[in-house]
Amino acid sequence: MTVRTRFPPSPTGMLHIGSARTALFNWLYARKLGGTFILRIEDTDLERSTEDAVQIIFEGMAWLGLDYDEGPYYQTRRFDRYREVIGQMLAAGTAYHCYCSREEIEAMRTTAMARGDKPRYDGRCRQRSGPPPAGIAPVVRFRNPTDGEVVVEDRIHGMVRFANRELDDLIIARSDGSPTYNFTVVVDDMDMAITHVIRGDDHLNNTPRQLNILAALGAPLPVYAHVPMILGPDGKKLSKRHGAVSVMQYRDEGFLPEALLNYLVRMGWAHGDDEIFSIAEMIDKFDIAALNKSAAAVNPDKLLWLNQHYIKTLAPDSVGQRLRRHLADAGVDWSAGPPIAAVVEALRERARTLVEMADACRYFYVEPRAYEDKAARAHLGSDSAPVLADLRERLAAVEPWTREAIHAAVAAVAAQRDLKLGKVAQPLRVALTGGTVSPPIDVTCALIGREGVSGRLDRALVYIRNSLKP
Ligand code: GLU
């Protein structure tokens, strides 16, 4: 049997990280077993679905690298097919027309509740015979079995039993003919020959209804695995008030997709005590049987830790590619500066996010507009002027412009003036970057370039001269 999994988001807003996680699990399972991963856009809720939200789903999937083999299918383009199946079910008697009015349904509910039962449809149109009442557009209901039970053999929760008498006859088509949610899912899962459904356990209550309809259609039943929700740090369902919940927001905050995927896979799945998984390792090790029963809570520190790990260990070029968007957001023009990959290499030990990195690397591309107050007071005083003047002269003559040669020139100035290296490097650093924190001074100089270094030293000397004027 070829494994066929699906990701069926409803395009009603952002791509939530909980959805991204179920997409990931389905993708991993298909990739692991050489199966097929299908993208299906569940856009039948015309009022809430938007084209923008569809684009956000595509963008998020592409950013995460979750590629699909089939689709995107759109439910709104399959209405003829849903109508066809409804016709077949009506003909087979597994569905029937219901002409009850809203008031009648309301009355049934009140009666049921007065008896202490759950509010439900009492099935009165099941046995209707004779001509249909005039002037009423009926809904179509599924003829749910009335006795026995449906057992969801869930791979995470085990056997979950539902008594059929608790499930009333679901409306599968509204009076305008449009199909309802649980029905379209069933027809799609059947037509797309889905073998494994991994989804949030907020759908567990839909599953017995879907199983009954699948059985009525004679369709093979998929394997189900309902994953627990992702919770906020306070143990409540994750929502916007806990911070970022949308995949794109994580991208915008400077996280790498590798880090987010690694973070998501560990929410609800474990492989021993391992924390770091490359994509290849996830595919290799992922197993539905190892999905957790208990809910996972977000842990922002862990995500930062993972992000830093990937910033440090991925190829600088690949991190650099992703840094560009953040440089652009920060208004940094990198075209005339050092190669981005070299900047990544210089800064990757310090930055936890690409936003931090974009912010920290600004001085490689743009001359600092001002010196930090404290740094200038400590390092750009009168006694720094001769040191900076020496550096200006020696660095201008460095040939070739390499880290080693730059280091030798700075060390020579220190030796000549009998100063510790730091006493020379720190004024130089402030002159070049405006502050006291940067990679090793030879690396910093090498990246800024000879011309940039000379120009910035000239300006620091002017600054010192001016600040000494009475
Ligand atoms: N469209 C549903 C959702 O976004 C998915 C349902 C399913 O996985 O069956 O929650």
C-alpha cells in the first residue's frame, strides 16, 4: 500500500503553527515511506475563506520546504462531485431529504433537553413517504446507524468509542444544495485515497461521523492519529495573546525554517532525548507510534536556542540568503559592502535571530552615524588621537588586505606605543563601528574594507579634534 497523507487547511487567516505542525507530521510520514503528500484547500466556507489566506498557506509551506506531490485541490472546485455523491446516497437510502423547519428543530431540541437528553434531531423525516411538502427546499441528512458504536482506532489515543445513538443524522447538504464540512472531507479523503489522517485532536469528535459516512459509501477507512493541541505557557490553548502563532511571523522575527521545523517536530513527538534533528533525520526517525498523547506547550527559549544552533551550523551562504530580507527590512543596502556570507560567518556566534544579525551587521555596510556616548567617552579621548593616527597610516599600507596582515599592523602599533592590544583595538573598534562590540578587530577591519577603514578613522580623528575645542 502506498501511503497517502494530506494537509487540508481552511484558508481563513494566517498559517497557524499548530497547522504547520500537522502538515509537517503528514509530510514526514509520506516522505519517510515514499508516499504521496497532498495539499487540499478547504475553502467551502465562502464567507471566511480568502484568496490572501490561500497565498499565505502557499508561502508558508514553501518557506518551510514542505513540498506537496498532489494538489492544491480546492473544495470549491469539486461541488459537482459532492452533488454526485449526494445523489448516489439519496438513491441508496443512506441519505434522505429533511423538510423540518427551523422552528420544528428548535422544538425537538427543547423537548430533548427537557427530558435531560442532548439536543438533537429526532429523525422524523427518515421514514417520510408521499409527496414532499410544497414550497420547502429540503436539506439532505445522512442516515446515521441508530444502534451499536463507532470505534475510532486512533494511533495516539487508542480505541475511542462513540455510541451511534449519540450521533444524530448529520446535514450533508444545506437547503441551497451546498455540501457541509464533514461531508466534503469524507468525499475528498475517499476520492484522494487517503491512507493516513494525522490532524489536531479538536477534530476527534468529527471522526465517528466521518467513519460512518465512509462506511456507508463503501470506502476504505484511513488510519487516524489525532495529535494534542499546542498550548501556551499557561496551559491554555495557544493563541495570539501568547505571542507569535503564525508561521510568517516567525519568519519575520528572524527564525530559520530549519529551526522552526525542528521546534515543531519536538512538540508532540520524541525520539529518545534527542533535541536536534536535521530534516533528513526527522524523515528517517519520524514514526506515528512515537507521537505523544499529552499536549505540548510552547517554549520560546528553546526555539531561540535551536535558531542559534542553525545560524551557527548551516552553511553561511544559506543563512546569508535568508538574511537578505531582514537587511532589506532594516534599510541596509548590502550591494557595495562585504559578501553577506562572510558577515554571517563573523556574527553567527552572537546572533540568536536573523533580525538581531541584520541589526548587528549594519556597520559593515553603512558608516555609523554617531558614536555611542559611553564608548566615545571611554575610547575617543585626546590620548586616542595619536593611536588612531598611527593606525590610519599603517592600515592604509597593509598589503594584501587580509586578516593576518591587518592583525600584524594593529599589533605593531600597540608594540610601538607599548600598549596592550586592547588599548589599540578598542578605540579602533569605536571609530569603525560606533560601539564597543564587534567580531575580532582584524575580522571587523577586513570586512569593512581598506577604504572604509581609512575614511572612518579620518572622521574619528576629526571628531576627537572637534570635541577637544573649547
Ligand atoms: N480544514 C480543517 C482545519 O483546517 C482540517 C480538517 C482535517 O484535517 O480533516 O482544521
